[in-house]
Amino acid sequence: IKRILVVDDEVTILDVLKEHLNSCGYQVVTCLSGDQAQALLKAEAFDLVLTDVKMNGLNGLELCDRIVSNFPHLPVLVMT
């Protein structure tokens, strides 16, 4: 796994996860909503999606369902 998309509506969480995952050698892209994540997934390739459950708009479980439908081989980890 090289490129990770991290989705959370809390900037502090995104910053901490990005810093840690970058220090482990991963390329990390962050976004603040499920809707932004969907757009990024259509435009770029990722090896893993890490998403929060509770977000305004499209929540993490709904995002997970859409990823499974559109990118069935893309692993998704859901945080709570």
C-alpha cells in the first residue's frame, strides 16, 4: 500500500493521521467530506481509504458502500 486517502471532517485528526502515515512512508491525501472523497477517487488512484464514520453529508458507511460498488477491490478501513 503506497497511496492512502484519509477522510475525516476534523482537520486535527487529518493532520495527525497524515503526519504519522507519511512518517511510515505512505503518500497521504486528505479530504474533509465523503463527497470530496468520491471526487478524488474518480480522479486519482489509491491503495487504501481510511474514513471516519460520523461526518456531515455523506457519512463513512455510505462512502464505504459507494466505494464497494464502484471500486470493489479497493480496501476501506472505517474509524469510529
